[in-house]
Amino acid sequence: MRHTEFWARMDDALGEGYARAWARQFVMGDLDGRTAQEALDDGVPPKEVWAAVWKALELPARER
């Protein structure tokens, strides 16, 4: 997964206006206490970050 696909999925899940703010503020244990943005900035692959986001938001399996 590329960063562009990650952000498109975030926009679909949370809306364009909220996705970036959520990614900067919501801390996840699955990302070692980092936000999605921090994890991406630290080089965590977008697919791994998306898996943590998917779990945190309790999204349907079809969006995995």
C-alpha cells in the first residue's frame, strides 16, 4: 500500500476534513503509543499503520 492509498482510505473512513487531524491526535497501542502520522513519519509501512487504524476504528472487514 502506498501513502496515497492510505490517505484515501482514511478520507473514506473519517472524511477529508477529519482524517488528518485524527491521524495526528489519536494514539494507538498497536503503533507503540504513536499516532498514525507519527508512525508514518517514523517509516512504519502504510499497510501496517492502516491495520492499526482499521482495528482502532472497528471498521468492517471489507475495508481491511
